[in-house]
Amino acid sequence: MVVSTTPSFVANWLVPRLAEFHAKHPELNVVIDLNSDMSALGPTGADLAIRFGQGEWDGLDVQLFVQTLRFAVASPAFICDDCPTSPAGLARFRILQEVGTSESLLWLAKQGVCDAGQSGVTVLLGNLTLNAERMGQGIAVTAGVWVRTDIKNGRLVKLFEDEEDFGYYCDARWRAPRVAKDVSKVV
């Protein structure tokens, strides 16, 4: 079974559940394809593609896996006494961006921040982006579900929250015999 998804989803959702999955489906081998594109599913591609968004991809049959809002977050040490009071204030900080995505920059542009990343942009794999945030290396816009515990424990500060619903959606139009019909029961 080939699962194509983003590094953030793998690190924060899939890996913590793999042992349980293998216990239920010991006959299945799992290959993780870290790919941000909605790659073609089929005999030569992935069996399952999981992507972040609002579920509106032309020609795709998607089902919601994990619903979440987007949060702009930073380490308390990074912003210190210079906490921005509006999204426009984020422009002067370094922006952390996950490889293959543009969520942070798109969110900032939507907020009217056209000069985002005046202090630069750092592009990292998903789990490394979260580590860099925790270490105070920049500001990122990320799925709130991945950082709720960090916010609760004071490792990160939620600066702003998006009001639109987003989530991780699964595209499983093509299902090989080795993949169950109801994907939510498999993964």
C-alpha cells in the first residue's frame, strides 16, 4: 500500500498510528511517499493520497480525515516583547514554510501581508518546521491540530487563527484489492 502525503501529516498523524494499523493489517506493507502534489492514483502511483486544504480539488473524490483551523504560531522566546498585534506585523519576522507547500505565504497574502518574510523564509520538511518553530527560529502558519499541545504547554504562542475550516483529505478514487473500501477504517 503506497500512501502519498505530506511530511507534517506523516509525523503528526500517521506515524503515531502505524503500530495499530500493522496489528490490524499485518498482511499489508506500507510505503510512504512524501509528496505534496495530488499525484495520480492507480496501478503505477499511490493507492492513497492525503492532502491539506478545503477539499476542493477538481476531479477528485475526497473524504475528510482530520478537520482543523490554521494557526500562525511562534515560540514565546522568538517574539519576546515584540508580539505582533495584527497579521501585518508578521511581515518583519522570518517565515517558516513546509517543503512543497505555500500555506504560510498564501495565508499571509490573504491577510494583506504582501511583504511577508522581510527577514527571510526558511523551507523545511514538515516535522522539522515544527521543531524550528519550537526552537524560536521563525513564525509559521500550520494546522492547529498539530500545535494545540505546544500552545497548551507554553512552547508555542498562537498569534492568529484562521476562521476558515481546513483539513486533511484523502483521495482514494482508485483502490487496489489490498486497500479496504472505507479508507477511514484502514488508516
